[in-house]
Amino acid sequence: MTRKGLWALLCAAMLLPVACSTVYEDETVYNDIEIPFKDDFRTDTVTYGKLPAEHARHILNLADPSSEIVGKADYTFRTDELISVRQTAEDDSLRITSWSAKTIYDVTLEMYIPEVGEYLPVAYLDSIPGFSRFTFKPSFVGRRNVCRTADGGFVSFECPHLDMEHMMVRLQSDDEHFKKLQKIDAKWTCSFSNYSWTPTAGDNCPYRELRPIYAREWVVIVSNYAYMMTTPEYDYVLSHFSEVMGGDLCDNDKILFDADKYQTEKERFKAEKTFILGQSSPAYGGLGGGYIWTVTDWNFYGHYASFSGWEAIAHEFMHCMGYSHNSNMTYGANNEAGVNVGWTVFIWQLHMWLSRKGDLPYTDRNLLGFHKPENAPYRDCDINAIFQDDAVLEQNIEKFYKQSRLVKYFTEHPVTVTTAKGKEETK
Ligand SMILES: [Zn+2]
């Protein structure tokens, strides 16, 4: 169009009556308007097996010396963050540590970016191997990104560096094991110790070396124990203790718990607490109190069978919670009705019920295989006879299953939970 022609058109447009333009606007459609931005935010795909060797490794390896893991900040885990995501000290990379004993599949790592005001899918992790640690640098750091927001608009942003003070991380996955771990809400911080054990300490030393094979089992024990505390059965028993277990719990002065005490203790057991996990000598089933939580060798493989292990594990836990042998929180005690009542009795029976139901993060002793003959070089104990044969072990579990008050109670009175949709479901 010539300049003269343009002028003619503009003048004609200016002469159009105002009313007509309203009509034209009503008929205007915007289909042809070009999208001004293009979403170029990239979700990284991270494949553990394809990362450079120096960026990916397994932790708690059987052959590692205990000196690699005891008293180390790097070997500290939180029960409410069993897959931890941190910024590396060196650069703008993320470091993921899995305190899961099992591989987790199909995980999306999302980060809240303050400039965007929402969580973005930063990386897709096709698997997170059990007991692993790996680092990668997210692609969005150090470049300008344009991304589509939830309301359909676009945001252009640039993060020169990772800023974990203001960014937040969350992991999303439909993996069943991952969902169990994510339910755990006990705020326990756990690390490992050899305590007074040294290579020359001798048999009189009350502690033994905490080699990685023991530390792996501790992770399983602590995860299962904390998970038990998230189940509807646990909640139910702590509101109906005497009805289920045949008597009440009592404190160090033998004062029976009332409804309030059950609830306040329930909260306290899951509150912020530091535990330093170790192995006591076989002279002691366990040693515990304060932050010290140690048990001896048979507990590390017995716990899968419910009737073994939990007596010492839960006993020492209750010393850490301030209970003495005067209370039935440490040892079960016969009440006037002749029923053996106590915290440890409750816990092994709850473990047995949930284990049979498949409602625990870890139910299979073959996953880590502590008891297996090929792992004997990595431990300093033998395996008791009944734990050497699957059929014999199963017979023993069955015997205890039939004796359990809690199992009988929940078989006759299934727990119902109200789901988010208000539907009643039998658990
Ligand atoms: Zn004790």
C-alpha cells in the first residue's frame, strides 16, 4: 500500500460512526492471534545408570567399613524425609539421597520457583535405586525460561543459581512403596555409632561394630516402626487400648493411662527427636536411653518375623522416651486379670497384623538378606536355627499369629476409615 493509500484508509476509518465500531467488535474473533511466547521450560530426565560414575553411587554398601558411616553428617536420615533432596555445597546441583531399601520408580521432582509462584516439574527420575545418592544440575538454572502457568498464562524467569532458601522441593509418584514412605510423619533424625566399640575392645565391651549390613536393617526397622504409627489400627488401639489388648498401659509410678495420656503420648512419640543407632553386645538384648537406641544381633534379622526383635527395639525406644522398668512401656506385665499387657506386646502384635496384611514398607527379609549365608562375611553374628529355614520360621509365626489378641480383635472387628470422599472403607 502506498503512503497515499494508507492515509486514505486511516481517514476513512476515522470517519466511521462510533456505533458501527461496536458492531464490528462484537463480531471479532481472536483465533488468529499469534501466541506471543513459547513454553520452553525443560523437564530433565535423569537416569541413574546413565549418570557419570562420580555423580552416582550406592550408600551403605556391604563391604564399606563402619568408619565410613558412623558419626557422619552424610549418614544421617530423617524418617519424614526418606528421599532427601539437597543442594550440593559445590555448585548448582541437586543431591538426592535414598534411604529407601527398595528401588522407587517414576518419580517427578517438582520445585517451587518464587518468580513463577508455583511448582514446576524440574526432573523426571525413572528410578531411584535403594540406598543410593546421586547429583545432577537442573537445566532451568542459569538460563532464561518461559513456562506456561496453571492459569494458562506465561511467565518468563531466570534463576542464575539454585536458591534453596526460597525454592521448595517436592516429589510426586504413584509408586506404592514410595507412597508408604511418604506417609511417615515421625520427625526422628537418625545417625549411626559404634559407641565404645573399637577393633581391640574385646567381648566385654557393651557394644559391637555397626557395619553397613546392620545400618541397613536399622533403616528398615525405624521405617517400619514409624510407619506402624501412621496406620488406622495404631490410632484405633490408642483410643481403645484396654478393649483390644486386655488392659491399660501405665507410667513409671504404675498409674494407668487415661484417654488424654494415650493421645498426648501418641503425639510425643512422633515428635522431633534425635536417635543414634547402634549395636549392643549379645549380653544385652539392647541398650537405650536419651538418644541411644541400640539392639543386639538377633534383632536385626528377627524383626521381620514380628515375634522376635520388637521386644528389644520397642523396649529401648521407651527408655529413650523416659520410661523405666517400673512401667509396662518397657516390659509387658501381667495385670489382675492375668493378661500380659505392655507396649512391646502391642507392637509385635501390630507388626504381625500389618505384615500379614502387606501394609508395611518392608515385609520380606530376602530383600536385604541379612540372614543369607552369602552375607555372613559382612556380619559378626550367626543366625539362630529357627531363622535358617523358611518353613520352620513360618510355623513359628503362625503359632504367634494365633495367640495374638490384636489379630483376633481386628479379625472380628475390621477397622473402618472415612476417606476424603466420606466413604467408609474397611482396612
Ligand atoms: Zn531396659
